[in-house]
Amino acid sequence: MVSHRDASGLVRAARGMLTQRDARVIEILPEIKVPALIVVGADDAPFLAASDYMAAKIPGARKAVIPAAGHAVNIDQPQAFIDAVLPFLDGLPHAARQG
């Protein structure tokens, strides 16, 4: 029986998205024009390199690595996730928060 905390299905889905046949998602990362925070769990080995790549390709992106967390960072370490996301959101320009 698979536990609801087993993120293997999510991992497979994300891998499929990141390995699209036409690489469209990967190729447009430099075109993202909004503030971006890349959040990854320190124990999410399959996605550590991908998170580095995304943070490097998205202009101005920030990256947060959450210790003792896998792919489901918000479930594995909810307070650490909040502690990473809230300062990012608080630092957004007021205009970016509307709409």
C-alpha cells in the first residue's frame, strides 16, 4: 500500500514534465519575467541539479534548499517551507502582489 506521503507519483510526473520531447519548458526559463523562488529539499537528489539549472536560467531567481526534506518540502518540513517562502513574498514589490 502506498502512503499519502509517498511522493513517487509526483516525482515521476515532474520528471516527465522536465523531460518533454520538445524541451519547451526548459528553453523558455530565461523568458520568465516575474520574481521566482526555486524551493528544493536537500534530500531530493533527482531534482537538486534541476533546481540549480532553473535558478541559473530564470533571471533574478532565488533558490532555497530545505534541510531534511525530499520532494514534498511543504509536507516534510512545513515550517521551514513557510520560513523560506514568506520572506520571498514579503520582499516582492507591492505591484507584483496585485493581480
